[in-house]
Amino acid sequence: MIRRGLDVKLNVKPIFLGLSHQYYYEGPCRFAGGDGLQPEFEKIFTQNLEKEFFANVDKAMPLEAVNMLEPVTFACYDNWVIPEELFEKMTTDPNGEIDVFMISGGIARSNLVIELAERTKKPIIQDPTTYSDVTAVTAAIKARGIETFSPLTWKEVTTTLRVLRVRKALKEAKVLLGVRFDSNASKSANDTFVSLQTATQKFGTQFRFLNLHELIDYMKPIPAEGNYTTPGRLNTPNITEEEIKEAEKLADELLGEAADSTISKEMLVKSCMAYIEVKKLLDIHDCCGFTVPCPDTCSTRRLNEEKFTFCLTHSLLNEQGIPSACEYDVDGVLTMLILSTISNHAPFMGNTNPIVIEDGKIRPLLMFNEKVIDYLDDKSNLYHSEHSTPNRKLKGIDNNKESFGLRYFAYDQKFGACMRYEFDKDKGQRITTCRISPDCKKLFVGSGEIVAGGDYDLNNCNGYVVYRVADQRKYYEAQLEFGNHLPLVYGDYTEELKMLGKFLGLEVVCV
């Protein structure tokens, strides 16, 4: 089953710990007078606090990101008795495994919160409206090496939960990798993770490997004698005749919806078959992400023989929230998983380069036509990102599809379907860029604003967005620590990503 990052929910257990004195008396633990010291009055006061807490919890919960578990309310008394049944109520839930506790505590209840943390080792988020006990409990729990969060506002509670959900999505993710020479890096994406094992240890993400030649064999119905690379095996997941018809239907839909197209239906069907087969394999291997090496695959000449590329596969998967990266960029897959899960927008990944001005002229840049920025008086601090894998859901995975074009990749034989998107129409759109460092120690977080787009009408690995950053040199010097591809999403998610970096124990480089 394909379980996307967007399908992962954080299970939150809300707990209200009230405080009631059993008798009228005064002293250093009482902060009222008159009726306020009576147990009946204090009970009413506590009930109001409870009601307010759960109302704030309901309002703060990002329901697209969390499951609210059965709430717990417990009255603590001045006899200091802590029944074991309380911990049983707090730590077990019939509705699901608890990921994080959302607690309202306070004076004389601190020891309960600390003991809960010690017993479960699970994150605790404290009610931001709690008095000075918040800082005391936070320090005590952190001193024990246990994770706890103390947001300043309820809005920050919401953000914290959304970011913790991304961390959980990374931990539960499995990525399908098409392998030819090297299971760790391809011939072109040498800036991906130095070690996949390190990535697993750091983020929890697991990887599933599939031989590239077996993968390409699956693109045809299985022969009577089995596939060439696995002769005699007759239970391989090759594409079926029924799935080929599904690919033909998809091709008709794409051609019917496209604003314009240069690729023939015959060639489009072949790339649609690749998409359908890859998605089937993701389901079989329980994976939610995919990448395959472009040059390594190209040099086998089998793409030329079968007349398809994986460009359309990447576009169609990404717009569904299933991260899919070019060039065996495993780092890019995890980064796009982060971006799509935090934003619910489909990401775009491309070769990312500064537009450099030397001696008053723009230095020539592969896959870039400087005429697209002729209208700009200020051409400083510009960046360019280019690949043939945009999609129709950049403005929201749940939104309507945006207008798009269809092109082919191979100039002469006209195969390999590629989407085109007019980034030029999104001038002024804020974007957020991101990437994990190859050693899994740092997180790049960048921001910019779209100023242009280009190569919409061209074939091959074309189609790009131009955006302005605050400081091109700082952006470039930071990029040197992270690599070529800087995946991006529409919107500003810099604060969420900075928080995620902190939660993952990564040094955040924000530009």
C-alpha cells in the first residue's frame, strides 16, 4: 500500500490535570480568600479551566495532520496520592498508539507530568497558558534527556504538531530505488546521501531496491518464458493488457486536458505505461517515494529501445503527494516528502543555478534564455531551476489542476513525455526551497519570489522557473554544502522547516 506523508497522522492524547483542595485552610499553597478557599468553589473553577483547555485544544488541532485520541481528565488533591490507574488512563488508548501528549498541568501536578515523561519517553506539549510551572517542568524533563515542547502560544502548538507529523512521516516512509551500478548514488547525482544507512539511522526512512533491468522488463506483458533478466519466473509484476488499456485511457485524458501538445498518443502511452507500472510497484513494496538514475538508465539504451522516459512518472506522482525524483536523487525524495507533507503542495525539483552577471552581462547558462527577464530593471540576486518534471498541483494537491502542456524528450524519435508549466504566470509567488546535506547533519532552508519562467515551448529536459533570493552569494555559498537540486514548493514554510530541523537534530542553514 502507498502511504504518503500526507496520509500519516500524529496521534495526540489530551490530558487535563486539575487541582482541588479537600478542606478550607490557608497557607503557602493557597492563593485565594473567602469562598475561593472552599472545595466546592474550587471545583467549579477547575471545571471552567478544563472546559477552556479542551476548547483551545480543539481549536489548535490541525485535523489534516493529527488524530485526537480519547481525552483524560483527572482531579489531583492535596493528599498527594497518585493512583496507578491514572497512568494507565494516560498511557493507554483504544483509538490508537499515542505519539504525543498534550497536557494542562500546573502547580502540585508537575511530578505527574515528569513521571509520565519518564515512563513513556514520548514527547509532551504543555498548555501555553499554564503559569510558571511550564518552564520548571520543561527544564526538569529536558534534564532527563526526554523530549518536551513548550510553545509560547496556541498558534505555535498548531505549528509544532504539524512539524512533528512531518518527522513521523519521514520515520515511517519507505522509498523505492531503481538501481543499476550503485545503490547509494548514480552517475549524475553524486550529491545525494553519502550513506543510505546514515539516512535511515537519522530519519528512520527505509529503502527498497529494485534492479533497473528487472524494472524495465516489467514495462511489457510477461513473455511465456518469463522476463529476460529473470527467465522462468512467471509471477513477476509485469504490466498487464488491462493496465495498458488504462495507460491508453490516461493518455487520452492528458491530451484532452492539455492546453497544447507536441507528442503523439502512441509515444505518450508508453510513458503512461511506465507511470502505471511504477505506481503498481510502489504499492507492492509499500513505498511512498521513488527515484531512478537517469544517465545510468539512458546508457543502457533500453529507454531508446522501449521509447519512454520517467519524466511523466515523476510529474504525476509528485502532484499526488508521492515524492519522485530525477537522477537517483534520494536526498531529493526525502526533501520533497518533507515539503509536500508540511505544505500540502506538490513540489518541483530542478537543476538549480545562480544567474550571474559579469561585466554588466548575464553569463551564458545552459537551458536558460535571458530574454525572459528583459523586463526586469533589477537583475540581481536571481536563481534558476530547470527540469522536465513540473506538475499541475503546485498551488495545492487538493486544488484543481493548473493548465499544462505536453512535450517529448527525444528530439529525433520524439519519445518520452514531459509536462510543461508556465511559471511566468506566477510572478510574485513566494516559494520555499529546501535540501538535506549529504552527511545528514544540516538542513538548507531558502526562500524567494518567482520573477519569470521559460522554455515552455521546447522539448527535452527543459522548462524552468526564475526566482529572486535575498542574497545570491549567501544562497550560493550555502548551496555548496547541500548540492545541485533544491526542491521548492509554493508558499512560505521557513519557520516550520527551521523547527523541523531542530526536532531532527540538524543544523539549519537559513538564507
